[in-house]
Amino acid sequence: MWYRSPSSGDQFCTGGARSGELCGWTVDQSNVNVTYDDGTVVQKITIGTKGTSGGGVIAGDSGGPVYTVRSDGKVAAKGIISGSGSSWGAYKVYFTDIWDAYYGLPGYLVMQ
């Protein structure tokens, strides 16, 4: 797991079941509330953006990993994909901080 909660400027990758691995994301805001197009309100979400090259997170990617590639080449979990969007020529991804999942849900993260 990443050693802290996401903060503005952090770089990260996503791994969606449908979109695959996408890197080049940057955290814009963290710990904010977001209202999805269907009216669902999600709390304490982190918002990341990236340019339009390479595509973005799509329907079916929810629940996938958000992670940072460390300097030693290993990955550290940063969060869990919650949703996506687009704005002003950029893709957006919404994700739950891994620490919120760790403290709020039973179980542990394990390496396999």
C-alpha cells in the first residue's frame, strides 16, 4: 500500500477490466464529494485526470486497482476505481483512497 493518502500532483496508473493498464494520471483533488450523472453522490473521492491520448477508464472498470509504480519497479496500491468522466478534453477517474478501504472494510491486502 502507498504510505499516505493521495494528494494533488501525485502520478498514478489504473488497471481496468475493460480498459486495461492506463498510466499518466495525475491527482487533481482528494477527499471531495462527487455527484455522478445519474444523481448518485459519492463521498471522500479522489479525482485524477489525464490527457486524451491512450484512452480513459470506461464502464466495467469499477473496482479495479489504482496504483503507483515505485522507484524500485514494484507497485503500491493507491486506491480502487469508482467511476469516470471527461471534461475539457481530458479524461477523469474517480477513486476511493486505499486507506479508506483498508480502515473501512474487513480483510487485508495481500501480495500473490
